[in-house]
Amino acid sequence: MKMEPRIANRIVRNILLSLFIYALPVLLMLLTFYFTGQRPWEKKPVPAAQVSK
């Protein structure tokens, strides 16, 4: 069964839009780390016993 070109274009557009929306938070996080210089993965976690309540 042949798909109409209009429908095929909508499917491709929706796939690309979904991928962009999915990747946007990760890209924004990396961009924030780049501009602020933060490197949270380099900090050592504080043990639970030392955390004050």
C-alpha cells in the first residue's frame, strides 16, 4: 500500500519534533554547565551521616 507523500512528510516531521523535544532538556543542561563552569560529577557526595537535619 502506497502512502501519500503528505502523510509521510507529517510522520517525518513529527519524529524529528519528538526527538528535539526529548533531547532539549539534556542540551540545555549541558549548555548551562558549559557557561557556568559547573561540574557536578566531579564533586564527592557527602555521606548521609554528615548531613545535618
